[in-house]
Amino acid sequence: MLKKGKRGKALEYLLEFFIVLIGICIAFWLGEQTEQGKKNKLETQYLEDLIEDLRADIELIEYLNTLLDAKTEFLKEGISFFTDPSSLIKLESIPDYIDQMTDIDLFYANDFTYGSLRQSGDLKLIKNHDVRKNLVQLYSSYESIEKEQNDLIEALENNLSPIYFKNFDAANKRIINKSYFKSPELSNFMMFTLDKMNIISVYFERSNTIAQQTLDSIITQLK
């Protein structure tokens, strides 16, 4: 009889232990589900913000690339003054080409959301591997655009402008030194600028392609 009582108590304690264990497991599971729900909600918010950023970037890139294409064609026309003996371009019009050449339309990415993802360590919240990979590639491409833009601006400000404005009266739109406007120095700089613009255009097209792919992937994921 005593043995049966002890056995019943043991079974009772064992049952209570399993009930407590199951309760702890359920509590952990509910906690994990709540935490995962928060992560999913945060991921969705990031993805929605990225969609806005990417759409703005794509629109700006396409607009700037259109302007850049027009400028490169205009600059090629100006360079023909130096390279084509039959060119109808007049010396007096060369400052107009220089004005267009130095009027740089800059691209600045909408990178607040991506910057927040990286700085907070939340990039891992984006479950889609292709989206994460495309984002890294895209913002690396944006950095290449920024580098080329900065190199061109620095070259124009440090190497062209000081000499150019010694030979051109900007206030009166008058050439002071005609020999400079016929010089290889100026034609070489125009060629250098054209090359830089072509490189930037390539990065624009590459970035636009990656941005569109990333945008499509995010929209698909949110569906």
C-alpha cells in the first residue's frame, strides 16, 4: 500500500514536471513567434522604404542619363573643331561648349534606408538572398558613379578653370587669348571630359539595370 502511494506521488510529480516543461516550451515558442512577427514587420517596412528609394533613383538616373547623352553629343560637336578640318564650328563658339562641359548634373542616391540597414546590422532581416546581393551591388555601383563625378569635378576645378578664366573674359563673353582656344591643351581636356562622361553613362545604365531588378524582386517578395 505504501509502495503504491509513493508510486502515485512520483507519477504526480512527473506529470507536474511535464506540465511545467510544456508551459515553458509554449512560452518560449510564443516569445519567438512574437519576436519573429516584429522582425517580419520591420523587414516589410524596410522593403517598402527601399521601393520608394529605388523608384526615385531610377527616375533620377534616367533623367540625368538623358541629359548626359545630349551633352556628350554636343561636346563631340565642339571637339570636331580641333579634329576635323572641315568642321563648321567657329572659334567664338568654343566657350559655349566649355560652359556645357563644366555644367555637371550630379547624381546622389537615396541611400538613407540602405544606410540604416547596414549601420543597424538589419541587412540580415532581408530574407531574400537575391535582394540582399543586388542591394550591395547597386550601392557599390552608386559609389562608382560618385567617384567618377568627383574626379571630373576636381579636374575641372583644379586643372581647367584656373587656366580657362585667364584666357576668357566671362563677364563680357569675350575670348582674350585665341591661341589657348586652339591649343591641344584645351582639346585634350575636352576629350578627357568626354571620356569621363561616357564612363559615368555606363555606370548609369548598369545602376539602372540593377536598381530595376532589385525593385522587381522586392515587389515580388512583398506579394
